[in-house]
Amino acid sequence: MNEQNNKSKKHTLKIGSFSIVISLVVLAVVIAANLLVSSLPAWLIRPDTTKGGLFTISDTTKEIAAALDTDVTLYHITQPDNANVTVQEILQRYADMSTHIKVVEIDPVAKPTFISEYTSAEQIAENSIIAVSDKRSTIIDGNALYMYKLPGDDINYYSRSEYEYYYQMFAYQGKQLSAEEYFFGENELTRALDYVTTEELPVLYVVGGHGELQLTETFASAVADENVEMRDLTLLAGETQGVPEDAAAIIINVPQTDITEEELTILKTYLNAGGNILLTTFFQFCTADTVPNIASLAEYMGLTATADVVLEGDNTKYYQSPSIIIPTLTEQGLGSNLPSTNISTYMANAHPITNTQSNENVTTVPLMTTSDTAYLSAEAEKEDKATASFTLAWEATLKDGGKLIWFSSPYLFSDNFIQSNSQILAAALQQIGEKPNAVSLVGKAVPTSTLDVSQGDITTWFIVMVVAVPLIFLITGFVVWFLRRRR
């Protein structure tokens, strides 16, 4: 009888031991699987299900990240309890794209002197990001990560402070102001990556001395967003006559007096040597009658202008007024740098530019055209208007030389339209500024209702699922085995 009991206990012990081994194996598999899943890229384990693709990374950013050969650290400046979940998520997706990108969260309270290594400011906004490489560093202001569109204004984005100002102004009048929120995290982070890893930043020289329209801070900011430095230039300034050697391009913005013969020679020499010119003009100052030397420069590049304003006859092709044209963008020239040519660009008070084909060494490409129902302002009062399709912008490239990009609207880069036309500016700077990529990206609408899960909650649930749940099964199995053994 005792022998039979001993055999039974040994059999039970074997079964119990086998159960423990199986439990341990299952536990190891579960832990390994959880660790494997947790190590996968964020885009794979947390696919972007937001309506506007809030966390979907653009091809432009992927190209820049893939080309990185310099290590970049993105310091997220935030107290743990105040961390913006959207910012954390986009940062993780950047880290997943390249082994050269590392994300580090810095608590400014725990490390109060950290930011002083990168700025003289005593403090920076919560959820700001400091991008650092061995070349240079830059700070992304946390307040710049979100922009707002106000009702009735489809053109401009407004900063948080501007939105708060208008909100209070409406509230004072007893009105309610709502705005659509846009996240510019990818725009700011990609710009920062490009800035801290580019060997030498391109320089855009702004030509003055001919009554040119002053470029505003908004324009300067848009250029800076492309990581292009902007400097003033006088072509005939003492001993430093001509275009500096470090110029990636020059811009002549709506000159209202003519350049001199000497300056014309300088600009032709610059073009022949591979230089690039960005020209914008006004219909009153664009032809040989008013600015003969500027017209001669254009003629040298195979182009000529008509001193009249183009009006659009197709009401789907203009904004508010027939003189504010929404042109059709071609996919040639700088159009090839655009993420899409199906964007709204505004050309106000533009004049026609025509290809003369006068220089066989020049290749010309139309950039912006009207519908075939457009007409000149001289025809506006006629019942039987002469309608046609006009070209409002051209790109002319010299064989073995540089290029001229000519826009016929004096307001293309004005404050009224610069935000809407920023992609055109970015594409133009990419075309003439020796940049492989344009880095200005469009903000993405923030869903009106989101579920925020803090990093603390994520860590807690990770511990629960990876450690606690398997341990519960292991302990339960052990208790069952132990009780069976005692029988």
C-alpha cells in the first residue's frame, strides 16, 4: 500500500514539476514577446488612426532622416506631469526613423541650469525642444508647436498668443471665438534636424538701392524656417562691388527704379558663373519703358513682360477678387519640389510674362498659369473681352550657368499672403538655394477630442502586462502544484 502511495506521489511530483517547467517556458515566451513588441517602432505598434494623420511622417522628413550621418539629440524640456503626449509621440517616431536620433526628456526643475548651455534666456516654454549636434544647436519654442486658424480666414495661421488676443477681444464684446488648432511639430522638428546637420547654411542676399519693397519679418521668418540665412546686399558698395562668393542666390523684390548699366553687367556675370536670381516685379516697373536695364536682364534670359494687370475670368480660380489669382502650378521647375501642385497660391495684381525664345542657350519653364478665360485690365470694360491663358511666373536656366526665377506679383511674399505662399518660397529656395530638401511642412489639424495617456500610465501598464500578469499565472501554478504535492 505504501509502495503504491509512493508511486502516486512520485507521479504527482513529475506532473507538478512538468507544470512548473511549462509555466516558466510560457512566462519566458510572454515576457520575450512583450519586450519584442515594446522594442518595435511606434508607427508599427501604435498606427496613426487620427483623422488628419497627426503622427504620420512625411516623405520629406523620412528622406532627411535617412540621409543623416551626424548624431542628433532632441531634448524635450518638460516636467513629467506636464509632458505633452502629442509631442512625446512625435518625438518617439523621429527616434524610430534613425539610429542617429536620440530623444532625452529633461525636467527643468530637476536640472535648472541645463538650458543655460544653449540659450541666455532664464527659462523657455514648457514642452520646448532643444536639438543638438556636433555642428550647432537650435531651440524649438513649445508655443510654436501649435498654430490656429480663425473663422473666415482661410489664408493665415495665428500663434497661440495672437489667438488668445483675438479670443479676449471677442469675449470683451460678448462674442465667442472658436479656432481650429493645427500641430506644427513635424515642421519644427524637421527644420531643426536640417539646421543642426547641414554643413554650411545657404545665404540669400537681398538686393537694395532701387526702391525695392522691404521684406518683412514674416518673410524673414519663412526664409529662416528653410534654414537659409538672409543678408542685405548693395551691388555697388565701395570696394565690395558685385555678388559675394558665398551667395546661394540673390533676391530683387519689386524694384521701382532701374538698375545701372554696371549693375546689369554684374548680374549677367553672376548668372553666367552659375548664380541664381529670384525676381518679383510690379506691372508699372517691368518693361523697357520704365526699367530698361531690368528688362534687358530678363530679355537676356529669354523673357519679357507686359505692363498690365491680369484678371481671372474663372471664379473658381481667384480669391475674393479677379485680381487675386489662384494660378495653376506646373510640375516642372520648382513645381517638382512641391509635395503637390494642387495647392492654393495667391498672385495678386500680377502681370503677364512671355517667353521670347531670344537666347538659344536658355531653357525656360512656365511655373504658374491662369485659366484660358483670363484677360487684361485694359479689356475689363469691354463686352467682348479678349481672353487667353497667361503665364505669371517663369524659370529660365542658362546652359552651363545659373537661373532666373521671375514672379510677376508684387504681393507674392507680402504679409497678406506669405503663409499661404510659403511652400512656393520653400520650393524656390530649394531650386536656387543649393538645398536638397525643402523643410517647410504644412501643419496638421488636431482632433477636437483625444484620449491622452501620460508616460506614467504607459509605464504602469507596461509593468502590469509584462511583469504582473505573468507572475500571477506563475504564482497560481506554483500554489496548485504545491497543494497537489501535499496530498
